[in-house]
Amino acid sequence: MSQNASFAEIASALRGARRIGCVSHVRPDGDALGSLLGFAQSMELAGKEVIPLSQDGVPWHLAFLPGTEKVRKPDGSVLDIDVAVALDTATHDRVGQDCVHSLSAAALLINIDHHGSNPRYGSLNYIDSAAPAVGQIVFDLLKTEGFPMNDAVRQNLFAAISTDTGSFQYSSTTAHTLEVIAEMMRAGLDTSRLANLLYHQNPMRRVELLRTLLNEMQFRADNRIACWSYTQATKQRIGVLPGDTEGLIDTLRSIDTVISAVIFEEQRDGNIRVSARSKDDRVNVANVCALFGGGGHRLAAGATLPGPIEAAADRYLTELENEVRRPD
């Protein structure tokens, strides 16, 4: 496996670019969008023309972040860019096929990520699986190489880091993570305001979704696995929007007996999207997801299985039970 490019090599490529296209994964979460926007805004401050792309646009719960109005959905055209940058995207196709097409004219692809399964698909790759969030890698890159940061950049990178660390609860959070946040606070960042916007603005439909989860959740492996099947019928009944499920899996994981939590989400095409979490380092959900062509982190991973949802859940849970029982 090839080694990481240095920050200096990446910075040199960025400084030599006139026009930069940047992108993150489909169905963007806080780390995806925060990293995308923080990076894009810094490059703009450095005098670059920057085009941030998102296949699925901006989810409602992150629309307050500065710069979201500049995020484009791909329109079928191929962009005139010198460099493309993929952030928080474990595989190239995870940016979405329309985004792959839009960025295809770039002479150089920079791949910045923290998923250990990343195959290093870029021309320049920086993969740090120990980093709790790509937002932290972006901060380190910008600071080390002297790229400009203002309050908007810091807001976005805080959102990236805070959400992907579970508000600094996950074991991936390090002293350096907190030092990064402290440095941004010393520069004037209002973290209390951002935390309120990130975690305490739930619409009623999301509360109804939580009630449904609590009514329908099921348990396996002596209550060490908690799971929920999130169907198209539930989506239609409640009128959910993209982003409404963000963080719901943590409710399942928070149960004292639970080691691993899983949500099975029925897609419009009949496929089942699996989101899995673990709170025990001995239970590697990335390995289980890999059995179905997915991947991710040891404690947070995903996969897509063919439906119907009952059969997909049974197939996945059988393998997850084996993984949960393995340390016994």
C-alpha cells in the first residue's frame, strides 16, 4: 500500500491550482459537510475559485452552517477545474456518480479521509484512520501549511469534529482533538451556540421517528444487540426528510446491555442500507459489514444488502451475533 502524501505535497498542488472542485460522500453527515465547507472556504480565502459539490445537497439539520448556499448539486456538466478534492469518502464512487462525472476533468485528485478501508484512489492520498474526523485532518492541514482560517472555517470544522466524535464521547477522541477545539475557541469560536444548533433543534417529525424506533426496536444475543427496521411505510407516514435519522442509532447504543446497535433502512429501490455501531473494541462491525461488501470503522460501519428488509436483517444479524459472541 502506498504511503500518505505529505501535507506539503498536498499544499503545493492546491497552491498551483486555479480552480478547485471539492466533494464529500452522498447523504452527507456533519463531518462530510463540515470538512467540505471548511476546506472550500479556506481555499477561497487563499484566492482560489472553489466549487463545492454534493450529490444530495445539504440536509436540513446542517443548513445553518456558513457557506451552505454555495454547495452545488451536479448538473451533468464536466467542470473546468485543475484539482479535485474528495473528503471523508471511503471509496471514489461514494461521492455519487454524477459528482464523479462533474469532477472528471481534473488533472489531479486529492483524497483526504479517515476510513481504514480507503483504497487510496487519489493521485495524492492522505488517510489517517486514527483521526476521529476528517475535519481534524483538514484543520491540521490548513494550520501546518499556513492556509487562512476565519470564523466560518472554524464553525464548519467544529461541526465536523463534534459530530463525528459523538460530541467528544467516542474513544477516537484524543488530547489533540480537544487541543484543536481549544485553539479554535481561543480564536473566538462560539462552541455553545454551535452545539445548540447541532443537537437541540429537533422538529416534531424527528421526535415522532424516535417514538417509532422505541416502539419497534428489537433485541438479539441476550440483549447485546439492539436493532430497528426503518421502512418506507414509516418514512411516508411521518414525512421524514434527509438527515432526520442522524444520531438515532445512538439511542440504541446507549442501552446498558447493548454492545452493538444496527438500523436497517429500506431504500426506494428495495435495497437495505445497514448502519452499524459498536461500543466494544472487541466487536468489529466493519468486519461484519465487509462480509456484505461494505466497510467503515471498527466501531461504526455500513453496508447495503438486497431486500426484502426482513431477510436482509436476518442475514446481517446472524453474522453480527457471531461477532458479538466471539469474545465470549
